[in-house]
Amino acid sequence: MKKEDYSGVFVFIEQKDQKIQNVSIELLGKAQELAKDLGQEVTAVLVGHNVEHVERLGHYGADNILYANQKDLNIFMTEPYTKVLAEVIDNKKPEIFLFGATAIGRDLAPKLAGRVFTGLTADCTSLEISAENRDFLMTRPAFGGNIMATIICPDHRPQMATVRPGVMKKSEIDTTRNIEIESIDVQINPEDKIYEILEVVNEKTEKMDIQEANVLISGGRGVGNPENFVKLNELAHELGGIVSSSRAAVDIGWMPKEVQVGQTGKTVRPNLYIACGISGAIQHLAGMEESEFIVAINKDETAPIFEVADVGIVGDLNKIIPALIDELRLAKEAKNQ
Amino acid sequence: MKIVVCIKQVPDTNEVRLDPITGTLIRQGVPSIINPDDKSGLEAALTLKDKHGAHVTVLTMGPPQADLALREALAMGADEAILLTDKAFAGADTWATSLTLAKALEKIEYDLIITGRQAIDGDTAQVGPEIAEHLKLPHVSYAKDIQKEEDSLVIKRMFEEGYHLISVKMPCLITALSEMNSPRYMNVGGVFDAYRKKEVKIISIADLNINKDEIGLKGSPTKVKKSYTKGAKTAGKLYKDLDEKEAAKKIVEKLQEKFII
């Protein structure tokens, strides 16, 4: 392998039900920055069948679009997809290849890295090009987020990385960029379908356990009454999380025991914990203080919860939460534009 | 049926604490456990053994202390245990790790290989699919259920929203989710057997058909350039005089800074 032969920042475009997934659009934004630093181009690699709005890939930053459009590739299967991408790497020799760290990307990327003999860095939170030697610097958390490590892949190409949804930012849409689509022709044989999909079941996640949620909106006695928990639910929905509670809210009967956080409830460590009207008794703190990022909203500025909060807001949660829901919607709209 | 379960001994990251002054990990006194996804993979193998009859081998790569994880697996009901240990294996990334495990697996008979989806210390989810690739085996990852039907397995393969029900012929490799089951406890007889009757077989580089340069740190395509801790937790900023709109804006701004939204 000659490193010099490899050029270009490639992004695997994930599609589900013929729709391009957001994470891939976000990666195109990052790919644009990386390509600029390298003086190279961004190539989107789409695998699927009759995918809607392929032109969006150009609008969001792709300089080239490669599209394997075949009936057999309609739905994700590890081997046919690996075969397509391995041929792309073989023919086009990308310097960098990015994937979403999704249930598809985290299956496909390692299989592919194994096949083409290169390194792969999972769940990166930061990607940059070293100004000093053009190394691709891939930074990721380890040990449950306690340690950050910057990984390089000095002698193998492409340099591969996966990135979780929501980490990178989309670039500004530019509908004047109409990029020609180059089709990829890869023969998919029956023997490439090394397993058979018997059934596809789409469902919004089954009732999630509070210990598995990435985002928890937790309510305590300060929420005031059970009806006010509806707003908490709405906020949780907006952030892709679920509602949990303090022991006080469970003891009064506002919330069921299975969502109780604390020593006598469950220990949680989500990426985001928003404590609403929870004073923060020691037994509650013991169950949540390891959360990655903690926001606390409470009327009482001496509440112990503020001692573990990254952001503390003194105020009326029943006013702040509706305002927060509005702000989040605005932020989301701004991001999607 | 012959099943090999690949397990990893990991520090219980729930117990890992940061030193509030230096901001470094305190590893002393942190218990080692069988990685949760792997342990559920082992439970799935033992369940298949209970239902259909099977010979279950547990395989791990690690330092000599990983013997403890294998003994626990034996006490849960595994029939055989193999420890891949050698200084030459140290410092391996997922590619070199999976190659080493694959080379060991070439020497073992199997119909089914089960690995955990990912380990709690690294969270990469790469070793399972990479082993499958080295062995040219079909694999199905993110399994929440495994049923055997003659020479095939029917797997519930989870996605973010929903699942695929997949039929795959053996031999194959499956990566298991910890949500799949609640692993059984060791029983007293099992613990006795694990230490008195059963043995842990040790395999070193000399036993494998592999070159020293292909594995360990040397054989790893990726290298750690630097690592650092994010620092200890202290109270953040308290905002006392914001109206609700300002407060909401402040929260959104902080969440954006932290890439949470």
C-alpha cells in the first residue's frame, strides 16, 4: 500500500426506508472541513435502492456522489454492503472514510476495516487534521467517558472513524450545488446474502429503562403536582430521553417506583440529567452524580443539587420548562435549515 | 453443537472514580468483572446448551489475572476455558486483537462463536465483526435473542428503532447485547469444579500460526497519540437572576457547547 495513492474524504451515507439519515448529513459537514484542510474533495457514498432526495448530498457538502442503486441493496445487510464499500475503497482509494456510529455503522465499519486491513476508531467526538504532519486526529472517550484518547492511523489507508449522531454539525444548505451522481455497479450474488432477513419490525423504542436512557428529565416534589409531569415528558421527548423521578415524587404517588433515581432506586449515568424541583438529598445524589452533564432547576438557591450541577438555574421550573421546550425547537429548526 | 464464547475481563467502570486533585483514574481496588455483554453471550450459550445440548468453551485474551474471569465462566457452567496470554499480545488495537483471537479460534472446533457487542472499557463494538471477517464467517451483531432451528439460528437483531429477525446458517458469529438475558450465578458445585476439576488451558504466541509483527502494539493499525482525563467534577455555574426565557436560552447554549444537542 502506498499512502500517497490515497486521497479524498469519503462519507458512508446511511439510508433507512429510502430516507437519508441525519447523521450522514452531519458527517458531510465535518468532511467538508477536513477536506478543506487537506486540499481534497468530499465524496458521499450511498448504498440503497430508489433513495429519496439524493441531490441533498450535494447541497450539504458532497463534491462527488457515488451511488450503488440496486434492489438487492434496499435494506441493510452486512455482507452486500461490505462488498460494495470494499470495491469503492479498492477503486477510489480514499484517504479518510467516515461512518455514523449507529447500529448499522458500528456493524459495517469494523467488517470493512477487517477486510481492507486498516484501523478504525469508534464513536469519535472530535476529528481534525494535524497542522504539523497532516495526520488524521481522531479523539474519543473511553472508560465510560472518564478518559479521552486521541488516536491516529499512521500507516494504513483509508483512515476510518465512526461518529455518533448529533456530534457533528451540518453545514449550511446550498441548493445551487448540483452534483452529478456517479453510479457504482457491484454485482451482488445470491451467495453474498450470507443471512436471510425473515422479518423487519419498525417500532419506536420499547419502554426504556431509566438506566439505559442517554437523557433523563427527573422530577421531584418541586414539580408541584402529577399534571405538571406532562411538561417534563414533553421536554424528554424533545431531547430523546425519558422521565425519571426522586424518591419524594414516588412516595407521594406521582411516579412509579421503577423510575426512581437514588440509593433506594436506581443508579443512573446518562449523558444529560436535568433535575427539576429536586433538592438533592444525599441518597438522590448517590444515584445520579456520575451523570455526564447535570442541569438543575430549583427555586431554592441553597438546594444541595446545585453542588453537583454543571448548570444551576434558580427559578420556577413550571415556567422555565415550557420556555426550554420552545428554545430547543428553535435550535432544532436552526440546525435543520 | 460446539460454541465458543469470547469474553473480556474489564474493570467495573461503575466503580472507577476520578482523583479529585489529579483528575486521574483511581484503578486501585476497582474490581474486575466479566464484561456485561460478554456475560450475557455466555448465558445465551449456556441456555442453548440446556435446551439442545452443547459444548461451551470460553476464550479470553488478557493478562494472567484473566484466569479469574475464566474460572467464573466455568463455575457458571462452561465446559472448557482457554487463556490467550503473552507479552507479544499487549497493546493491541481492535484489529490486532481480533486477529489474535481469530488465530486461536482456527485451532478450536466451533459451530457458533458468540462475543459481546462491546466492552465497557473501550465501547468500540469492533472486535466481534472483525473476528468474523478474519475467519470469513457470516456474523450478526446486536443480538437480543438467539433461537436454534436445526443448522440455523434465528436472531433478533436490534436497531435504534425496531429489529430484523434474521436466519443465519452455522458456522457463524453473533455479538450479544446485555439486554438479552440475566446471566445465571455461579453455583457452589460449579465453583468447586472450576477450581478442582476443570483446567484453564494457556495459549501463547508459540502455539499460534502468527508472526510477532502482525499482533500486539506492532501489528495495530491505530496508535494512541495521547490520552487525557476530562478532570474532576465540581459545582458548575449557578444562575440566580434569569427570567424563564433567559434561563432556557442559557441551558440550550450549554447543551450545544457540550454537543448534547
